Amino acid sequence: MPNDYSYTALLNKHNAIDEQISREMKRPLPNTLNIQRLKRQKLLLKDQIESWRRLMLAVRAPVGEPSGGVGAQEFAAARQA
């Protein structure tokens, strides 16, 4: 089962790739193939983050109660950190 470290690591990688994309796009002649590759990596990480979040919500949610809203707020707060 994933732990908080792996969640943080995924978020950090996602943010680092976002910064790489921004830097590449600011270049006078951006490498579009590199940008496409980075965007694919970023999308894969986004999927992994969402899978992790859903797993943690399922594990932490009390039986019979929906787990939707709380995880979304935690996810947004962690993204901004």
C-alpha cells in the first residue's frame, strides 16, 4: 500500500515536470518533441496521483459513508504546498 512519502514524491515529480515544461516553452526555439514527452509523463503522474488518492480515500473512509469531498480538498492543499 502506498504511503504519504510516495504521494509527496509523486506530487514533487509532477511539479518538477511542470516547471520543466514552462522553462522549455520560454526558450526562443522550444523543443516540441521534448514538451510532448514531458506532458505525457506529467499526465501519467497525474493518473498515479489520482489512483493513490482514491486508494487512500477507500482505506480511510468509514464503512457506508461516501469519501468524495475531503480527499479533493486534501489533494488541492497538497498541490499548492
